[in-house]
Amino acid sequence: MLEHPLTLPCGQVLPNRFCKSAMTEGLASPRGHATAAHQRLYSSWAAGGAALHVSGNIMVDGRYLERAGNVVVQDESSLPGLKAWADAVHGQGSLLWAQISHPGRQCPRLVNLQPLAPSQVQLRIAGNFGRPRAATEADIADIIARFGRTAGLLKQAGFDGVQIHSAHGYLLSQFLSPRTNQREDRWGGPLRQRAALLLAVVAQVRSAVGAAFPVAVKLNSADFVKGGFTLEECIEVVGWLSQAGVDLLEISGGTYEQTEFFKLHDPNEVRDSTRQREAVFLRYAKSIKAVARMPVMVTGGFRTHDGMKAALAEGHTDMIGLARPFCLDPDFPKRMLAGTLDALPVPEDRLVLGRGWLGPNSGSPTMRGLNDQAHAGWYYHQIERMGAGCAPDPELSAWKALASHFTHDFGRAMRRKFS
């Protein structure tokens, strides 16, 4: 099953069922342009045998970033770097899609003191995010136009598709959630109105790229926070996306408030934790696939060859989305397709700053937040090394990863500010 091709509704053929899902890279120039580091990183990943590679957050608006170091695509000045990036992937025989995104309130203070969001609901994590201002009608019209313009430029640059990011608590996901969307106008209230921005963005992107170019959406199965976007609402939105002509739906979950995609497990129960990881979102996929008219990709937790094969055979997913394993073992798809690799490493089980009495997810909210940051920073470090042409460093400690993450992100933000 893993080696079987998949034909998307638009006609594009994915040669196998492996996809490198999006991971933020932080490798852009201070002006937000793609660099030689993107070429080195993605050439290494593309040589590993996965059919499809989805970029990290490519921002549609340079005023609002997920982090300093994001690629920003607003005008034709970005085209040379984007073309070289796409060529590097194509040279290894793989496809490259761009994940296009707006962070909404999840824009750190280092980038913008006042982010833009559906409502003035502040993200309170270690004082890292400012109080947002609520988007006006003019802002919303501008957001829709920016998604379309960015998609058109990426097609012009030679990318093979785009994925609209409406998961993990970014702007379009914020509009979907009643926790963060408290508007009383036509963009808030009932689910259909909260979903209106996502559907308008899909329509604008489709208009910009045409019927034969893949347009995908990344969507939360649930936010996993009280008062957030639910599975039942997800299923209803999937029905509307099916009518909108989306070519691939990626299912994930969580937000910065509840990082389900970074959840840690007790290393004394590695087998159990591996099984839990491989079921993180599959338990929701069956209900979602029942209404989805497009192929579905589940991302989050796959670590064993048998688990991936079973998910495909049982019809829970059409594509296997993986991200973090590429940071340690970039050629694992080739070996899994050849039947010489059964399982992927699970470094997460040792990347814990403090465990407490109840395991790695216990302790104060501050310690849990630091653990999440160290965990993310560890993978950022591997991405930076590969972008520099170096091999991954599996022995990096969680504390060093945390220090590296804060230092490098601060440096990027300062270079961007004073460039």
C-alpha cells in the first residue's frame, strides 16, 4: 500500500503514500526570501523517497509571522529564491507544495506587538504574544486577496501545489473556533459563518491557480481545548470543503494552548506510547473520511511500518503524513518502501526538562510550556543543521535545544527588525 500511487481530483499523481508534512524552518533571509539553506534542506529530504514535501509556514503578510525566519510571499521579488527551492526538490524526483498561512494571534511579540485576529482574545503563554486587534471588514478582504496572490506567485515559481493552513490555532483556525472567534457579524456566531473566511480563501486560491493545480487544506480534527473547535464541527466543515473542490485534506489537531502534536509520553512505556502516537488522530479519521469526497492525509504519530500499512489498509487515511522523523532519518521512506526498516526512532521520550511525579506532562504550566519549547527547539536545531549541509545531531540535549531555540529566534527577529 505504501508504494501505491494516489491520483488527486485535480489530476496530479503522487507516486507513493509518503508525505513530509509541514515544519517551520526559520531559514529565510531578513526580507523573508527563501535561501540556499532551503535548497540544501529540501534536496536532502526529497532524496529520501517521499512522494510529496509540504513547506513550513509561508506567510501571506510580512507584517504578521509565525516566527522570524518565515518565508514571506507577497510580490515578485520572492520568485528567484522560490524557483531555486522548487528546482532543488524536482531535481530529486519529488513534488513540493507550499503551506500558505497567516498566524493571527499566534504572532510573537518579537515580530509584532499587536497581532491581527478574529477577536481581541489574547494568547497568554509566557507573555510571548500581544493583545490582538479584531480584524475589520477591510482586513478580512485583504487577507482573502493575499492568500490568492501568494498562491498565484508560488505557482509561477514552479511549486506543485499549495496547502491552506487552517489548523494548529493559526488565523483561519481561529475563525473556526468559538473560543477565539467572538464576533457578532457575518464572520462569527454559527459555524457556517465562522467557516466563511476559510471557504472564501479556498475559492480565492482556486481562482488564482486554476482547476488543474492542487489546492489542499490542513484542518484540525479538534482543538482539544474547552470551548474550541470540535470533531462534530470539523465533520461539517469537511462537507463544505468537499463541495469547494479541495484536492487533499490533511487532518491534525491542537493549538499553541494544547499542543497535541507535541504531547510527550513516559519513556518507560515506549511500546504503549508508540501505539498512542499512532492513534492520536486516526480515531477521528474514520468519521471524517465518511463525509470527505477528497483524499485524506492523517499526520501525527506514525512511527512503525505496520502502523502505517494498517492505517491505509483499514481506510483511515489515503496518505501518511510525517514530519519530525525527517529531521533525524531523512531517507527512511526509501527503506520502508524497500521493506528494510520497520520502525522510526522516538527521541521525544528523552527530550524532557522536568518530569514530576506523574510523568513528562505533569508539573506547572510554565514547565510544560518550557518542555514544549525545548521539544520544538530540538527539531528546529536539526533543521538548521541540515540547511547548513550538516548531518542531524541526535545527541543534542533538551536544555541545549531550549537555549539554542531562544537565542536563534531572538537573533532572527533582530536581523529582520534592523535589515
